Amino acid sequence: MAGEPLILKVRAALATVADPATGRNIIASGRVQGLSASPSGVVRFTLEAAGGKEKEAMDLLEKARTAAAGVEGVTRVAAVATAHQAGPAKSPPPRGHSNPLGLRQDRRAGLEDSLLGVRNVIAVASGKGGVGKSTVAANLAVALARSGLKAGLLDADIYGPSLPTLFGLKDKPEIRDGRILPARAFGLKAMSIGLIVDPDKALAWRGPMVMSAVRQLISDVDWGELDVLVVDTPPGTGDAQLTLGQSKKLTGAIIVSTPQELALADVKRGVGLFRRLDVPILGVVENMAWLETEDGARQYLFGKGGAERAAREFDAPFLGALPIFPELREASDAGAPLAATAPDSPAGEAFASLAAKVRDLLIP
Ligand SMILES: Nc1ncnc2c1ncn2[C@@H]1O[C@H](COP(=O)(O)OP(=O)(O)OP(=O)(O)O)[C@@H](O)[C@H]1O
Ligand SMILES: [Mg+2]
């Protein structure tokens, strides 16, 4: 029917796919979760797989994808299969050290409640360190804000916070009624553990304390109304990512990698973790992909296209490559994110175009 919302047409198409486990269709048997369709025709959903049979789950996912892709108006399908039976515990029992930020405990909201006004939370992650997560997260958040969204940036890297440097922030945040007021910088609300706790102190923290600190950064910060909260995570696939994964609010994860051959293993680790946590992969970004020389030629210093190949291999969308911008490092070290301070520079434009792609993947 003309004029029918795209999401309904997609739903109807998915309802033609039979679910071998129940003999019904995948919509009727509740296998399709989190279905959304953006105005530009990007369809996202997760397909809940029935226990353990990976091959069957992948076949079914392929059928569902094909059905959705066949609907007129659909430009892209981002779908993942999830398996529940062997997933990590959803809520580890609270242990000691549950309040590392030392806030009043009387009316602490749960993760979901406190993010009621936040439409999308996206995690920026990578399998290994130093690939540019913090740089990408900060400039992406700025570019999303510049595109007109209400955006926030949370630096959840407990051991090595970057936000104070990237944004040149140092003032301790104000605390009102037991809630932390985020800093405001470059059109964003921003918060980092580095603004609250002396990083040397945090170095001694172990898993449970890291998890509670990340939880508090989400739940005890007064984020208010946001279209999107970008979360910069520590390298690897540890406690901070697990905590984020437990928040039902996580729209998805962006995996940053570099073009080396080794990117395959990195991307695999990142994608694997979030898929185990039922978190959709919004896409892979290849950072430091090449250096442009003065005559406009591209020098591939770290190999060519590794992250893009890895994305394809693990069936994750590829969000594009960012070259090495020598001026980006200097600006970042000086507390001036180029997406805000030089939006017309090559780096500024590259982040704006990444933001436009990410915007399409958000829940409106
Ligand atoms: N596209 C780029 N062009 C030039 N320099 C970049 C680019 N991306 C990141 N850098 C620089 O690379 C260094 C590492 O970047 P960044 O701190 O963002 O990585 P990270 O993945 O967050 O690291 P960590 O794992 O330690 O948190 C920084 O000095 C940053 O300025
Ligand atoms: Mg970082």
C-alpha cells in the first residue's frame, strides 16, 4: 500500500519468513527484535537465534535480510543474529565498592530510568589500543551536534581518560541533588571520569569497581534530553564494555580499527563481544587509513583496507575510512576537536560525513 510506513512494509516482508523452530513466521514467533527503519531507508533488527545452531541462525538471518532488502524504499539492512542461551550474566550481583564516585546513594536511578531522556547510546570501541577511538568518538559527537542533534559524549575510559585533554576541560563538575551535571563544550554535554577522580587513584581499581564507576557515569550524570550519547570506551573488551552492554539503551557499537592485516583479529574481538551482548554493530571505521602527500597521492603507511576487509568478513557494515590528518593530532592535544574548531578542514568534513552515516542508523 502506498504511503504505508516503511517499517510496516518491512514487518510484513519479514512475516513471510518461516521459523523452522516453531513452524510459525519469524515475526509471529517473536524472533525479530528492535526493528527500526530510518527515513533514508536503513532497516535494523536483531534476530534471536534458537540455542546453539549457528549455521541455522545464519541461514535464517540471510533469509530475513533478503526479505527486508526486497521491500521498496529499503536502502540498507543492518541485521545481526543473537544467541541467548550461553550469554554472559545480565546483571552481576552487586559487590562491594559499588559507589566509587562517592555520590549520595539514597535515590540512585537504574541505568534505564536515568537515561529516559536519551534516545540513542552508541559505544565506540576497538579490540586494541591507540587506534583512534577517543579521537573518533569526540569528533563524531561534535559533528552529530553540529548536524542539529542534541548530543553528549561520555568518556568511559577509567584508566586513561582522554576527554579532559581532547576538550581542554579541567574543572570538577558541579554536583546537584546527588547527580553530576555534565560539562558543556563544543555544543555537547560531556563527562569523563578524569574530571571526577584522580586517574592515579583509579589505576588501583579492579573489575567490579570499574563496572560501578561506568554505571555511575551513566546513571548519576544528569544527561537530560539527548538524541544521542556517544560513549568512548577503553581499549579491549573488558568491564566497561560489559557494563555498557547491560544497558538496554545501547543502540549499537561502532568498531574503530586500523588498516593493518592484524585488523582482522581486532575487529573480530570487538564485533564478537558486542554480538555476544546482543548489541548491534552499527559499523566499522577504518582510521589512519592513508596519508595524503603534497601532490595528492595516498601513502598507505599501515597497510591497505584491512579494517574494511575485516568488516566484510564479519558481516558488519563498513562506515568508511578516515585518513591520517597530521593536524588532527596537534589540535586534539591542544583541546580543540577539529570537527568543531575547523569544520571546513579535510578532517572536519570527514567527521561530518561519518556523522551523516551514523545519524541514519539512530533510532529517530
Ligand atoms: N585520523 C587520525 N589522524 C591523525 N592522528 C590521529 C588520527 N586518529 C587518531 N590520531 C592520533 O592517534 C593517537 C591515538 O588516538 P586516540 O587516543 O584517539 O586512540 P584510542 O584508540 O582512544 O587510544 P586508547 O586505546 O589509548 O584509548 C592520538 O595522538 C591521536 O591524536
Ligand atoms: Mg582512548
